[in-house]
Amino acid sequence: MLSYSAPLQDMQFVLNDFLDSEQHYSSLSGCELVTTELLDAILDNAARFAENVVAPTFQSGDEHGCTFDQGVVTTPPGFADAFHQWGQGGWQALTVPAAEGGQGLPGSVGMYVTELIGSANWAWSMYGGLSGAPVSCLINGGTAELKQRFLPKLLTGEWAGTMCLTEAHCGSDVGLLRTRASANADGTWTITGTKIFISGGEQDITDNIVHAILARVEGAPAGTAGISLFLVPKIWVNEDGSLGESNRVSCGSIEHKMGLKGSATCVMNYDGARGFMLGQENAGLKVMFKLMNTARIGTALQGLTMSERSYQGARTYAKDRLQMRALTGAKNPDGPADPIIVHPDVRRMLMTQRALSEGARAFLYWLAQLSDLVTQGDKQQAEEASALLELLTPIAKGFCTETAQEVSYLGMQVFGGHGYISEHGMEQVARDNRIATVYEGTTGIQSLDLIGRKVMGSGGQLLRNFTKIIHRFCQEQQHNHDMAVFIPRLQELNGQWGQLTQELGEGAVENPDVIGTASLDYMMYSGYVAFAYIWARIALVSQNKLAAGAGGADFYRAKCTTARFYFERLLPRTRALAESMLADPESIMALSEDAF
Amino acid sequence: MLSYSAPLQDMQFVLNDFLDSEQHYSSLSGCELVTTELLDAILDNAARFAENVVAPTFQSGDEHGCTFDQGVVTTPPGFADAFHQWGQGGWQALTVPAAEGGQGLPGSVGMYVTELIGSANWAWSMYGGLSGAPVSCLINGGTAELKQRFLPKLLTGEWAGTMCLTEAHCGSDVGLLRTRASANADGTWTITGTKIFISGGEQDITDNIVHAILARVEGAPAGTAGISLFLVPKIWVNEDGSLGESNRVSCGSIEHKMGLKGSATCVMNYDGARGFMLGQENAGLKVMFKLMNTARIGTALQGLTMSERSYQGARTYAKDRLQMRALTGAKNPDGPADPIIVHPDVRRMLMTQRALSEGARAFLYWLAQLSDLVTQGDKQQAEEASALLELLTPIAKGFCTETAQEVSYLGMQVFGGHGYISEHGMEQVARDNRIATVYEGTTGIQSLDLIGRKVMGSGGQLLRNFTKIIHRFCQEQQHNHDMAVFIPRLQELNGQWGQLTQELGEGAVENPDVIGTASLDYMMYSGYVAFAYIWARIALVSQNKLAAGAGGADFYRAKCTTARFYFERLLPRTRALAESMLADPESIMALSEDAF
């Protein structure tokens, strides 16, 4: 049985010591009440909910999975009850603006809570997570009347929702979608088509399900220019908010998947279903993309949750499991063998897990603050944060989900053969984790978005916004002797990042495939440098705490050691990426299709 | 549905062009009859058996899995029938010496056949694979009478067998085992204990199951010096070979695993079971280790099989799936989108799969030849081959199974969201594959074996045996202009390999943890250099074929391109490994246990 213990100490380190949350929230318009005390209380409550209500559904949810019988989906035991508690506790409305009926907390707080419940059981958390899709679409594209009709019950968790984008023949290429919509005389629309991979498309948890659907109005332009957004309830909702008759919405089947088995992934048929348009005709993607950017950081968070969960399992096992003696002499001479945590290679695995998961937490929590600034900072703050997020979001999604694969891989490896056995839960973490590099845009798509649309598309400006921040930090710390392990290396990589970008940009003039063949290496390189900046800052904060004689010295010393581990053992990977990305595209592009 | 097509063209390229098998077999004592024609016929038959009989059990075997009810294990539909055909076809006896009742083909031929049936369904192939364990133990440690009693039915597949090593508290650390044996007056032994993770420990396929068991004779020395090997049949076998009464052997349960669900992984109870000792008292490990070295190459082969299977799925999907346009202009202008194989990042993934799986095939088939030389070459050949295998076996097991994880990961990634769905089979390949870096010694154990026992333990001699071969090859080719992409880089890495070894050896004098903290990086580095040597040789062979105007020019050109891809896009990883392995052990070792 894999237990879960909320990592509140590290979360509070990031929020208080690393990010100075109190100052952050006090500077945001309308967030002055988010004091350290309030934030602590929210996280404590969320931690208890995650540990006591959600975590017990983790392994049983995988074992039972969802079942499908004649259009009816049954979720695993305990899922519905936990979801009702979640709704009643006000969690679903946590970050919805007060004007829309929510609790009005900043989005960052929602992300911190997502870490907790997502670590406890990501599959379960998806029902609430996807419910946020119609909420966001309504807020960004719904009339006051529609909001009034749908939002209240979505916010209490009495109803849930979905985001319907993918069709069998179109995943990454959304412009190909075929689901069509035609206008009715009463202002509603009739939707017809089939969507696949719809999380929570059907379930036995809530009384109604509200689908946000991308479809094409008849006669609309081809491609992405002709896509509109619709809201289609499973059961019709009357103007007074009461439930009417069943809509023409049905679940055709659910997918058998590698993991996240507690999350129902549905084929949804809309067979002349009635719904409402959100936003302008042919401009549905604009409304939805506001959601998608947040969703990408949300998926990056999945990487963090799986990493945290895997690390917790591995460190416990490594201290308990007795096997062989330390090469430097017995550490547990009275026992039959030493705990495996004495072995350097086991420690290497645990330190890798730590460096990547704690680094992800600090990085993503910072991005959460930037997201707050976009919506609630002053104009200049919003613009700067927005520009940074354009660059950092594909890095966060790509890098944090890819490195999370390594972390959950190592977690199994620490367990040896027992990691392969379901009862320990480690293989489930790896299976649940595996989709994170795929949905919300594959790693390949994130990489192209980063190098193509963001970096090259801005003539390098979006990148320079960030490298200047790193450069300034390095300048400030260049005479700090205690930071000598970090600063010269960070400075060097920061400069190399720009040079590589320039070289690839020049190469692309001759051969556009230079960008595509380099994209993955470039994204990973960017992630390692971003994490290097984060870890250097963590080291500085920790050194300052130690110098000031703060309590918890062991904790801060561990941070300094982990930062050093990151720089010495993981950051060298940039050498490989820098060399590989500059190679001639030919060896990738030369073979004819037939040669494969 | 994931299909399987035996890669006979590439196998024949490796066997004929790369390894000159005909010359190899004609030089082995007793193998003169293994002509190219015979080998082709064997592989053709094995390919048909793999494709038509074994492959159909792949996905259904995973879906049904094994079930357990009151001591009885039921294997998936079709497993028993396929196994009976396997036995009746003589495959189980293929490489057993003629003097022992087998077909007397060299061990290498068995490995090539293992690739085929293992790719078709590794879980199924384990029943026959593990049956080889008591066969090998009998041949190496059994009396003539015991061989006569057990071998014939093991070789026809009427009976199967197991290797029982692991206990709940001892996996890698075999010296801790507690299963005990006491002598009976009639020369037999009584075995008592519980073994876990016993593949095929119980099944409904064969009339009897013969267990090879490591146990400790009462009063034996502690640790590995007191371990003996026993043969314990599920049903007693009388001297005339007929079946007697049931032995005190029972299956307590089977494991629920991430993958290989068609292979029954059993908890086996020996409750005063009667058996025979094989080999000398307290020298059981010596008999078993002969098996273990071959088993490690066999597990390395699993990496190859999963890589091949994943690549086959990915290349087919990449040609079929239409999604977005090539950045360099539409390649399928009449269709709604281009096949995703036009996208550079998809090609990067496919080329990575190719480079690692074709490289593994060439490398492992060469090791198979070396294994032949150990048993059937002249004295000098045997000594040289044996020394090379000591070095290369942990590299093969560690590197080929680790890189296979990357390959099966990429296979899912090419499929996007569909890779996560069970019906496509790609996620099953990844799950089945996942155990390969764990059993037969984890990657960590292989890495320590390589750097500690083999390289440092021989004062570097075992390494120099190989680097000299690479050096000689580079010398021979240094003026070959067509090889200029490969030779200087290979020469450089070959030299660096020695330097790194020396530096680590010197560091270890001061701090023994230098070895343990560097071990994984060192093993992976060694693998990349070994594959570089293999790919350079493949490029040379292919260039020579092209220069000679041989048929199949596209095939040879693809080899040259893939070699270049390997050197330009994968080999740079050695830069990261070389830097990381030399870092101070402190950041790995410094934290106290409590800090985790």
C-alpha cells in the first residue's frame, strides 16, 4: 500500500522562503486578504482532504477502474463520495471570481491545492479538473443568463463538465475536426458528431454533465478559422436552472488505458444535441485557448504530483529494505544487511528524484505567481508576466512531464522486482504518469511551440526577457563566494542558450528542418537551464537562512546539497543536448518513407 | 491490434554481412553443418512459428492474464497449445548438446530464435526460457542417472521448469537466503522454504514442473559460501521416468504485475519437498552462474525484442496517421493532412528507435557468437571470447534494457493519445518491457559488476581487451575517407574510456564511493561507446556493399544514414555521462538518512 503524506514543509519553503507569497498576494488587486495564515490554513485543509479522503481511492480506483454497460459508466467505489465532499467543501469554486459566485482566491492557490489532491489521486482529481473547463468557457464566453443557468451547480460540484476537442481523426491537428453545428430558430444550436478521449464524458457522480464542445458551424471556413465553441448539457437545463429532458448525448464506450483507470475516458456521441454557443461564431478557439494555457501548467503539475508520489514511495522503501552491505563498511551491523539507502546508486536515484521534483515545485509555483500577475497585477506586471509565461509554459509542460517519467521510472527501479508488483503502487504511479507527456499537447508539440512560435516567432525577444533575468541574478551573485559552485556555470549556460538560438535561427534560413529536428533537444536544454536558475536561487535562499541562523538548518543544508547534485550530476546533460541539436538535419530527414 | 513481422532482412544482414556467420560456424568444432542455408531455414521456420502461433497470444495473453484459484494457475487461452507445438517442433531442445539428447545447434542459434519468439510474445516465451534452467543445471551438475530421468521430457516440452532463487527478504543479496535442505537416508534431500517471483512456478501447460532451487544445507556456512542447488519436481519422478505421487510443492499465490501478465509469477512453498542435489554441497552458485551469464544476455535480448516490436508499431502508425502539414510544404496535398512521418520530431523518434534496436541486434548477435567460441572454439578463442564476454555481458544487460525503455517510450509517444489505449498494444510493449532493467540483476547491479568486479577488479585488463580491438579498427580505417564521420570520434571516445577509468580508479583510492556514484554513468557511457564501434562497423560493411554494387542499395544506404544519426544525435550523450561520472561523490552521499 502506497501512502501519501502532503509535503507541506517543502511547499511552505517554496511559498514563504523562495517566493515570498505574502508580499506577492498583498500586491495583487483584490488578494490582500491572502495572508500567510490564510494560505497555511487552506493548504492544511487541502492536505487533510488529500490524505484522508482522496488518497484512499488511489489504488482501489486503479484496481476497480471504470466500467461501461449500455451507455452507463460506473466509477470506482468512493469516487462519488469524495467528489461530493469536494464540492460541498467549496473546493471546486476556490479560484472562481467572487463576481461569478466563487471564492475569489487567486489562481495560484488553486494550483497548490491541485498538487495535493493530484498527488493523492490524479485520476480522481480529473473529474473536478475537467469541470473547470465549462466554468472557464462560460466565464470567458457566456452571457450573464447562461452563467446564471449553469455556473452555480458547476461550482458546488452538483454538476460536472468536460472539454470536447479530439475526434478519431484529429488530435494535435484540431483544424481537421468535423463535428458540426446548425442554428435553431430559438437561438440554441444543434450539435452532431463524435468526440473521443473525453475525460468524465459520462459518470455516475453528478446529476448532470456540461460539455464544452468545439464544432464547426455549417458553411464555416475550413481549418482552425471555422471553429466555434458550444455548451451542451447531458440533461437539458431550463431557464430557471431546473433539469429538463435528456439531451441527445450518449456515451458510446470507454477506453481501456494503461493507467488513470479511475478516470472515465469516453467516446461521446452528439446526435443532434441541443446547446448554446459560447463566444463569437468561428472564434471558439480564442475562448478555449485561455483555458488551454492554464491546462498546460496543470498538466505540468501532474508531472510534479507523480514525481512527489514516486519519491515518497522510494525513500521509504530505501530506508526499510535490507540488502547487502555498504562498500565503506556495515552501516547496520546488527541486522542481516544494510538498508539499501546506503548504496551510492540508490542514493543517486533518490537524489535525482528530489532534484527534479523539488525543482519542479519551485518552478511551477513561480509560474503560478506569474499567472496571478497576468490577471490581477498592474498593467506592466501583467505584460511582463504574460510574456514570460508564453516562453515558460511549453517548457513547464514539456520538461516537467518528461522528467517526471524519469522520476517515476527511478521510483520503480529503487523497489527492484517489487516495483513491478501492483500492490506497492509504484508501477501505478508510472502508468498514471505516462499520459502526461501526451495530452494537452505532446512533448513534440510543446517543443515546436517553444522554438518555433515563441522563440523564433518573437525574433528571440521572449527568450531574452528570461535570459536577462538570469543574467541579472548572476551579476548580483558573482562575488558571492558561497555561490561559486553555481553562478559561473549558470552564466555560461545562459549565454549558450542565446548562441544556440541564434545558430539554429541562422540554420533555419537555409533549411527549415533545422528547427524541427532540434526542437526536442532545445526544449529539454531550456528546461535544464530554467531549473538551474531555480536551483541556484534555492541555494541562495537556503544559504541566507543558514547564515541568519534560522531554525531547520538540516532542511536548508539538504537544499544546498540537492542544488549541488543538480548542477554536478544532471546539468551536464545540457552538453549532450547542445551538441545534438546542432547536428545536420540530414540524418533525420534523409530516409524515404519506404525505408521505414 | 499490433501485428508482428519477423525482421528477417535485418537479421540476415547482421548474420551474413556483419558477422560472417558461415565462416564462424565452419570454424566451430561440431558446427560445420550450420550452413547459411540451414540457418536461413531455421530462422524462416522460427519466424513463421513466431508470427502465426505465438504473436496471436500477445494481446489476448495480456488481457486474460494468469488466474489463480486454490493453488491452481490457469494460463491465458492459447498458451498451452502454442507451448505444445513448440515442444513437438523440437525448439526446446534446439541448442542442447546432442550427447544430452538435444539437437546440438550452437547457443547463438538459440538466441536468434529467442529474438523471434520473444518479440512475438515475451510473456509466453518465458515458460520455455525458464525450462532451460533445470536443463542447464542438470547438464552442469547432474549425474547421468538424473539426466536420464529428467532431461528427455524437459526437452520435448512435456515438462517445464523453473529457477528458484529469490525469497521475500532477499533479491539481489542471495547470500541471505533461508530455504533449507536436509539429507535423507536414501540420498535425496528434503527442502523447506518459500520462494517468490518464480516464473512458471505453477501452470496448466505441462504434466510436471521441475524446480531448480537454491537452498542452504543445515549447518552450512552463512552467506553465499553455504548455498547448494537442488532439483525438486512438482510430481515425483520414479527411476524409470514415470510419474509418482505429488511432491510437497505448492503455489501460494501469483503476483499482480505491471506487465508480462501471461507469465505466471508465483509464490512457491516447499514444505518438506523431496529433491536431488546438483553439483557439490555449498557450491550451488557455481553451477547456477553458468546459467546466469547466458540469462543476462537473454534478458538483454528482451530489450531488443521490445524495441523491435515498438518500432514496428510506431513506423506503421507514422505512415498511416494524417495530422498537420510538413513545414517544408504539403507532402500529401490531396489528403486532409500529411502522414506524421513527415514531421522532423516524429522522424527523430523513429530514427532513435532504429539506431538503438538495430544496434542492439548487431551487438547481441556478436555476443552470441562470442558465447559459441567459449564453448566450442579452440582454447585461445575460448579464452579471448570469455574475457570479452565478462566485460560485455553487464554492458549488454544494462545498456540494451535501459535503452529499450527509451525505445518503447518513444513508440507510445509516436502514437500520441492512442499509444495510451490498450487496443493498439504499444502500452503493453512498454509494460512488458519494464521489468527487463530489474530481473537478472538490476541496472545498478550490472553497473557495479562492470566497473567494480570486471574493470577495476582486473586492473583494467578486461577493458583494454576491448579498447584494443576498437583501436585496431580505427587504425585500419583512419585513411578511409568515407569513414571520416565515424573514426575520429570513435577513436576519441575509446581513448576517453580509458582515461575515465583511470581517473575513477585513482579517485577510489581516496574515496570508495567514487565507484558507486559513477557506476551507472560509467555503464551507460560504455554502452554508447560499444554501440559506436558496432555502428561504425555496420557503416563500413554497408559502404563496402554499396561500392561493390550489391543488390538492396536502399537498405545499405539506410544503414549508413542510421549510423550517422547514431553518431550525431545519440553519441553526444557521452559528453554528459563523462562529466557527471567524475563529479564529487559528496552531493550523492552527504545527506543523512533522516533528510530523505
